Amino acid sequence: MTKTGMIDFRGVNKWFGALNVLKDITLSVEPREVVVVCGPSGSGKSTLIRCVNGLETIKDGNLIVDGQRVGDPATNMTSLRTEIGFVFQSFNLYPHKTALENVTLAPIHVRKIPRAEAEKAGRELLAKVGLADKVNAYPAQLSGGQQQRVAIARCLGMRPKIMLFDEPTSALDPEMISEVLDVMVAVAEEGMTMMVVTHEMGFARKVAQRVVFMDAGAIVESGTPDEFFSHPRTDRSRAFLSKILRH
Amino acid sequence: MIWHQFLSLAGSYPLALRGLGMTVVLSLISLVLGTLLGFGLGILRTGGNRLISIIIGAWVDLIRGTPFLVQIFLIFFILPEFGIELDAFTAGIRSVPTGQVEAALASGLSRWQRMRQVVLPQAMRIVLPPLVGQYVLLIKDSSVVSAIGLTDLTRVGWLVVQRVPNGLLVFFLVGVGYFIVCYPLIMLARRLERRIGAAHGEVQL
Amino acid sequence: MLENFSFRTIVEYLPLFGQGLVTTVWLSALSFVGALIVGIVLCAMNLQRGWLFRAPAKAYIDAVRATPLLAQLYFLYFGLPRLGFVLPELVVGIIALSLNSGAYIAEIIRAGILSIPRGQVEASVASGMTYVQRMRLVVLPQAFKVTIPPLLGQAIVLVKDSALLSLISVAELTRAGQLLASDRFMPAEGFLTIAAFYLLLYYCIKGLAVLSSRWLGTAGARA
């Protein structure tokens, strides 16, 4: 039996109509590994991680997550999703719930954890992301950076095995980016398996074991952050890096 | 049995045509008068005179807050007491436009006025979809004139059903008559709305 | 002119008007509940992916919207007995109002649900919620707020529409006015009085709408 990773793409393809948005993707993410995915917009990087928890369906190939095949009728996607936290670019907090309620909603209703216990854990998580004083605030009363930290706490509340981040800082004002990245670093250092779509190179250098560069739906290059940022091997990655470095 | 009823129904098609004609004519006249009146009230209401706009606002509330049937009874039975003799047809016309059209226009136009920099064509695009929607309501509301004895489509159905005791069939056909008139307008309103939505860059659902 | 307008007669008929008002209120309330049920079912059908449920729901909604309530009322009033259902006029009226308003309410609820941003649904999917949990915990509570004002608007329409039931002899408010008009030849007294009562109901629901928008505006999110 071959050893499988926590997340295992094997020859995955996806089309939007005639457009081949994921081309023969093969990629394995080991437990406790942090993989940063980058690439120009439209390169398929968001689609790639959205496939992991089934927000997008794949056309062919195999995608095995935590030992279960995504898209297989025998796989209970709902229960698989409870093991995967997903942080959106636009936060997607529930506007009619307080910060604490956002964090405890799924643990109480999906994990069936008693309310008191879930709330205790929820308060601890919000304290951990530096929002102990915002427990009862509604999303509309929070800044973008604070909302994104609540969103991360909301994922952690489910005690997931995997965390996926889809451009978590690109909707934020520059001064709020670091507060979110600090939380992500802390999560990574606790040994979480993570796939992060981001262009934040500081974050990648600090915690990522691997950087994957995508272009036009295919993985073009993959290596350690040092290799990738200092010695990109392809023209396309060099062109991409020169663009983001200029900012 | 059914066949017999069909023959009997086919025999009353001139009456049905007259009813449909009455519904269409009544609606058309009301539609024109109602639109003119609505524009007049709408412009007066947004004209800046507080007293006038309060009076028109109260009038619109009065119209919106009472059933159309009651309004038509009031006009039909009470105007004669003021020495104004109306035949049923005029009463029908008088009351149909005082229905909802000017209310829609009044609110549409006040919105227009609030955005002073917006030019007329753009205002028309805002007003048009709800206006067409109101025309559909107007045509449907015109069925109520059957209550004061006008032989419109609904009254024809009511008359025919006394002779041909198949209410399902008769009023199904009456419904088809209205559907033929109203449905194209509903489609038009939807298309206009979609075009405005697209112009404003809203997401299509 | 109205120089012999008789307030005495109105007072004399006040119990009749009172009964009519009460009937109008409860039959409207009952019809509104019925319409909510019809609307929710239609909306659920309309939100399905397959055409099997969607097509009939859409056809029904279009048919109701393109024909007058009075024709629908007569359709049921003259048609139901043919199908073997001989029901009291009042029941026929409530059914007609429920079926009619239900079509409009279905569209109101649908608009409310579709107004919830896609990201909200994705967030709840990603956290492992089932369809029912998503609807119950995330979508419907938010859609609820959006639908309250138009639902109250529909309630006003329903109360006014209920006047048409007088044409199939249901003893509601308008019928009371008709009785005064025909018994004593006093149409002014009859119809002006019921107009005042309808206005009262109108302002009650409008007041409710103002209260609810204030309440909904302060509670929870202010996005």
C-alpha cells in the first residue's frame, strides 16, 4: 500500500464549460505540513483548495482527503467537512450572530457539543485570536481584520484536522494584514495541516514547508520557500515574482 | 354532457368577446387617464409645497388603505347625491385610475426628485417596471366593475355560468382571457426590471 | 347632497359593522396563515433544481398573477361544487384568498432567500452543516428580516382583497355596508363607514410595519 498524505491530489482535472481550470494536478500534503499556493489571478489556485472540501466538484482524477475519496458517493461529505476548516477571502461571518455565536454555531449543531462547553471553548478561542473583548460584538461592529480573526476562530472551534485559507488577507486594509497573519502563524506552529492561497511571502518564508506555484490551471513549480523565492526555475514564476515583489 | 356545454359555450362567444372588449377598453382608458393623473399628482407632490404634498399623501393613503370594491361603490352610489349622474361605464373609468396607478407614480417620481442630477430618461427607466406592474393590477382590478353591472369579462363569466352550470370550465376560460392580456405585460415588466438591474450592475438571479 | 347624512343610522347599525369588522379581521388572519403555508410550499418547490417541482410552481404563480382574484374566487365558488365539494361561502373565500396571496408570498420569500449572499451558504456548507441546518440556522433567520416588510404589505393587500368576498355573500365588513345601503337606501352612510374601518385596519398594519422595521433595524446586524 502506498503511503497517502493528508490531502492527496492524483491527476485531478476540472473544467468550467470548455475551460480547463485544473490540469492534471498531482500534489500531496503531509500531516502537519503547511503548503502555500500562489500564482496569478485566474490560475486556478482558489479552485484547487475549494475542491478539497467539495465546494467545487472535480471532473476526473482522485482527490483523497483524510483517507476518504472526495466526490465518491460512499463518502459522507458533510462529516468530512467537519474535519476541514475553510477561511474565506470575504470572511463570510453570519451577520445575525455575535462573534461568540459565530464560533459556537457549528460545534453545537454539527458536533453536538453541549452549549456551555462550546461557549467556554469559544471564549478561549476568541481570546487566543486576541478578541476576548469582542465576544458579544456583531460582525458589522468589527473591522475587517477582526472579522477574519473571528472567522479563523470559527474554524478552530470545530477542532479540524486541516485548515484551508483562500486569500485570507487580500480583502483587508494593509494595516490589518499582520494581525491576521500572526494568528495564522500561531495556528501553523501548533502543527495544523494547512493549505494557504496567499501572496504574503513573509508568511510563506516563516511557516511554509513548501510553496506551490500555479499558472493557467497547472502546477508549474513547487519547492521550499527559499528555493522558490530566491531561485525560481521557470520564466513564468520569475515574471510572477517580479510583479508581486514590486509592490 | 360536456360536449353539450361546449356547444352552449361556443354559442355565447359574441358575449365573451364583448366582455373582453369591455375589459380592454375600460382598462386602456383608465390606464391613460390614470397615468396622466398620476404624473400630475406626482409632480405636484414633489413640487416643494408642503401643504399640497401632505394633502396628496393623505389622498394616496386613502386610496391605498381602502378596498377597490368599496371605492367603486362610493363613486357609483354617492356621486349622484352630489348631483353628478354617472352611468356605470363612466363610474368604472372614474374609479379604476384612482386605484393604484398614481400611488406608484407618486412614489416613483418622488424618488426621481430626490436624485435631481438624474435626467428624465433615467427616471423613466426607474418608473417603468413598477408602472407596467401597476397596469397589470389595473386590468385585474377592472374585474371589480362587474359588481356595478358592467358586462366585462368577469361579468360575462358570471352571466354564462347561470346558463351553463360548469363553473370550472367557464371561469377557466375567463382566466385564460385575462391571462392573454396580462401575461405579456408581466413578461414586459420582468424584462424591463432585468434591464435596469443590468444597467445598475446588479447580480442576476 | 349629503345634508341628510344620518349618523343615527350608523350608530344603529354599529353592531353589524362591528361583526363585519371582526369577521374581516379573523378571516384575513386565517387566510394570511394559509397563504404563508401555500407560499412556503410553492417557494420550496420553486427553489428545487429539477423542473419536476419547479415547472408546476412557476406555472401556478404566473397563472395567479395574470388573472383577477374575483375570477379566481368565482372559479372556486362555482367550480368546487362541481367537483363534489359543497363548502360554505366563507370557507371558499378563505381558500381563494390563501391560494391567491400564497403565490405572491412565494415570490416574496424567494426574493428574501436569494438575497442572502452566496458566501453565507458556502461558510455553512464548509462547516459541515446539512441542508436543513443551513436553512434553519443561517439562511432563514436572515431572510426573515428581509421578508417582513413586504409580507406586511401583502397583508394590507389581503385585507383589502377580502372585500370581494362580499360578492359571494360572506358577511364581512363590505357586506355590512351593502346591507345598510340596500336596507335603508343609505349608500353614503354604509360605504363611508366601512371605508373608515378599512382605513383603520390599514393604519394598524402600517404601524406594525414601522414598528417592525425599527425593531429589525436595531436587533442584530446593521450591515
